[in-house]
Amino acid sequence: MMTSNIRLTLLVFLITLAGSLTASAQGASFSVHAPAQVVEGNNFTVTFRVTNANAQISKAQAPQLKGCTLLFGPGVSTMESYSFINGTAQSSVQRDYTFTYRADKAGTVTVPSLSINDNGKTLTSKRASITILPPDRSSRQQQSAPAYDDYQGSSGTSPDIKPNDIIVTVSMSKDKVYENEAVIATIRVYTKHDITSFRATTLPSFDGFLSEELPVNEQPHLVHFRGDNYYTVIVKKCLLYPQKAGKLTINSGRYDVTLQTYEIVSNGFFATRRPISKNITTLSNSVNVTVSPLPEPRPAGFNGAVGTAFTAKATLEPSLLRTNEAATYTLTVNGTGNIKYLTIPDIDFGTNVEEYNPESDTDTKFNGSDLTGKFTATYTFIPQHEGVLKLPETPFVYFNPATGKYVTVTIPAIERKILKGSAAPSAAMTGSSEKKDMDDILYIKPLKNETLTAEHHRVLHTLLYVLCYIIVICGLAGAVIVYRRYLKLNADVIGRRTARANSVATKRLKTARTYLNAHNAEKYHEALAAALWGYISDKLRIPASALTRDNISDQMGKAGFGKDLIDRTIKVLDDCEMARFTPDGGDSHSSQLYDETSSLIGQLESFKRKNRQ
């Protein structure tokens, strides 16, 4: 029995071993890996990777790179892997051939493609491009690249932060535009050190523009800027549409930044590096944009559209119109430009229809320089009489900033016959069976068997007469008072924002809760920060462009808030901003931050309510 078990085990082992030996290998491939940027004078490597192939690469096949010197190669490393999934064994063999070069001259270098032979099959790698940057002005002798971990001081000392070690710039894609022509504002950071905290205390203000924030997905990369090499990344990008002509200025912003440098600590026979954090404040530049007015006279049919390649069409549904039954006229505009901010044009349907307020909708996407998409206006109406509905051809006019001219797109005329419908007419259009064919007034119903009398009574100087006068005068005075108060409230825009601050913040908190439940951290932190910052802006009457920690503290102090409440407000604001840019605390931390924000808004609202009492 034992001998039988041993034989069975040996048989299973041999079958498994045979399966491993015949494991299928993945497809062969040949690729190249090279850095995107290198600083002049530095060494860099180019690696050719051969996967699941028997071909070899020799030193004689090392590519010659213009402006570079081959120092070593190839260095060969091999990695093998096996996997057994669902009864199928797979193997992979990866072999890297690494060549080391020195960058001798700034410019663009192309790594040519190489071809190898794998058992009669030719494998070819793709080309790669390398940008060689000039060295820093301050270190042309050393010719070293800036790196987050390369800035070191002498033993026991911390390197100094120089003014040009971090630069924040605001740049515009165009410096001359027309009204409502798109221009992109980009806020970019250049740094020679690792940034552990970046907080905008005052953002650049886009006064005079309609602003649309754009998504930013750029990864940090090395560039040569103002004579030095920096790691750079875009922190904010906005699509702007100027709303008035003249010279518009984007004011500079203010930023609190924490940079991390390193100092050398000697431990006898060896030395270690210790990170040192330093807090600095930096300002971005201001930039001007010259906005030209749209040419005059503006043609009929121009409704503010500025862009290129606009098209317009209209449809009328249903195809067969009937009285007292709803119909829909749809105007669709496609193009590139300020399509998101178009207004609903007026359409004349005549006097024999009952019209409803039109509705609009937009569907746009960013194409790299402007918004492209569709604007839809929907008009609902009800024909009241049989006949013919005639909608004349309508011009849709837009301004093309590329040519500096107005362009007219003609929407064709539409003519439809209106038949009698089965639906009952509205009460306003209902008359007796003796109704005449009148379009301007309602039918006048005649009196039937009514007895008229000549008896009458004098009401002049009676008590009822006097009371009516008093009631009318009081009512008129009350109406004047109410109307004046209404005008005053409408004029007080800031006061209305203050009164509605709590309700607006509550809606934003509900939106944030929805994103939190959906585990959408990015949208959640954005909505939570908008709720708190927006509430403080509305309640303390601080413009969004002036929202800073110092300004909030000053205004809360002037409003009578206690120091504990002011400190708590600043702390929650900092927590919201930190969580927004480093959303890695998990759902429990996010839920706790939500509760703190909601509690703080409630406490601030309760304090203001008590002061009013």
C-alpha cells in the first residue's frame, strides 16, 4: 500500500514537472528606456530591454548619440519569472542591456531604433528623444542638475534658501484678445527643492473675466528656466473670457510654502543626511491682457457668440401641429468659443400661440485652447387656432476673432399647417357657441333676460365712502413702503448674500456628503472647502479674491467673534486645504473633517444670530 502511494506521488510530481518545463512563454518584445531630460555634464543611461527572446546586444551595437560620449556598456541584468494560474504555467525572461553616456552639449538627442534577430524573427525598438538642458548659471563648473535630494550644506549646517530657488509665475496664452475671446491663464511653480506644503493665501484675481477652471494632470519634470534648471509643475489653469475692453490686469498672488532641504550630519566614519523644513512666502508676477472691443456696428442677430466654426440648426416637433396640443421648437448651436455662456435668443411665434419660458442646456469639453460643444435652446408652445404657422428664416451671427469679422449662419424658415386638435382649449380662449373669429379680444357675452333698473343711491359723503378712501390711501402708502424696501433689498447684494450664507453652505455640505458616501475624495474635499470658504466670504462680506487667513482673522475680530472661535475657524480652514491637496486620510478622517466643518458653520451662524438679537 505504501509503495502504491509513493508511486502515485511520484507520478503527480513528474506530471507537474513536465507541465512546468512546457510552460508557455509570453510574446517576445524589444523596447528602449531613456530619461526625458538630462543636464549638460551629467551622466545618464539608456536601457534596451529584451523580453522572451534569445537575441544578444553587444558593445558594437551601442547607438551613437550626437553631443554625448559613451562611457560604459552594455551592463547586462537578467530577471526570470514563473506563474501558474488556473492550471496554465507561464514563464517570462527579461534581459536589460544598459549603456552609460555623458551629456556633452545642450540640445535634443534622438536614440535611434535597434534591430535584433530572434530565431529568424526581427525585433525593432522604437526611437526615443532626450532633451539635454544647459547647466545652472551658478554651477556651470560643477554642471549638476537640481534634484530634490541634492541640496546639501556642510557638516552640521543647513543650506540657505535663495530667492530664486522657488518661483511662482502667472502666464497668459495670449496678450491681445477680443471681448469674450478665450485666453488661458496658467499658474506654474518652479522649484529646486522638495515642496512639503504649498498654500495660496491670496490667489491672483481675474477681475473682468468669466473664469472656467481646467483640470491639471501634469507631472513634475525638469526644465531650464531663467538660466537655471528647475523641477516644474502646473498648480492651476483657468480658461478666461474677458467681459470688457481695455487693459485688464491679473494681480499677483501670495503663497506660503514649506521647502525641505538636507544637512549633513557626521557620525564618525560615515555621514547621514537629515531633512530640514523651511517656511517661506513668495509672490507671483502680475500680467496684463489688452482686450479689444468687438467691431461696431454689431449686426442684427448677434447674441454675444465669439469663436470659430459655429453652426446652427432648428427643428420643430411634432411634424403635424394641432390646436391646444404642445409643440417644441429646438435651436441647436455647435462650435468652439464662449458657447457655455450664450444667451437664449428671442423667437417670434406670432400671436396665435401660447408660449412658455424657453430652457437652455450646454454640453462642452476643453479642446486644449477653448471650449467646444453644443448649446441647445428649447421653446415649448401651444397653437390656439387652425391655420398656418410661419417661422421666418433667422440669422445666427457670431464674431470670429481669427479673422476679426462677423459671420452669419442662416437658420432656414419653417412653415407648418395647424389642424384642429381633440384637446379642449384653455379657459382663456373659451367662448360660447356664438364666438366670432376674433384674434385681438375675447368674446363679449350678451345679456339675456336681464332686468335693468333706474334706481340708485348716493354714496358720496357716506361712512362707507370715507372708509373706502382711507383704505385705499393706507393701501397705497403700504405698497410704496413695501416697494421701497424691495428696491433697497435688491440693491443690497452683499446683504442678500449674507442672509443666504447659511442656506448656501448647507446645500454645499449636502453635496460634499454625497461625494463622501460615494468615496470620491477629490470632489468631496473640493465641495467641503467651497462650503466653508463660501460661507465665510458671504457672512463676513469678504470678496473671494481677498480671502486670506489674516484678513479672515481681522474681520472676525471686528465682528466681535472670540479668539477661541477665530482660532478654531483658521484651524478648520487649514485642515480643509491640507486634506484637499493631500487626500490620504481615509473615510474616517474625511467624515471627522465634515463634522468639524458642519459644527463650525453652525456655531458661527448661532453667534451671528445672538448678536442680531
